[in-house]
Amino acid sequence: MPPTQAPCLVTIRLLEARTDIVLVITDVGIPGTMNGSILAYLIRNRWPTVKPIVASEGTIVKQMRRMPSPIETHPKP
């Protein structure tokens, strides 16, 4: 991945180009203008057949589980 392309943008471009992706696992803290939790909600709304999973430290995971439409989350070990 070129250093000028943020991981979220690359993920979005892959999802736009392919129809065989069924799962995306991301961390909340990724470089770029969009974090992993925003990416997960975008994926769920735009590609309903793709399951987003977010991994991060415990506090953020607990906050995301309390949101109105929770995304599946897993704490990092």
C-alpha cells in the first residue's frame, strides 16, 4: 500500500471492486482521516452482506457496544 493511501480508503476501494468479501476486521486506531469504528459503520450500511468486526482496547470496545446499532467488537489481548 502506498504511504499516501489510508487503510480505510484501500478497504473501501476493495469493497467497491469485489463482491466476494464477506468479512472485514479492523482496529479502531488506524492511520488516516477515518478510524476503524467509522469504517465498520460505513461497511455495515453500504455493504450489508459484509460483516465488520472491530478490535481495540477495552474502553473503546465497551463504548461501541453501548451505541444504538452496535458493531461486533473484540478487545485486544
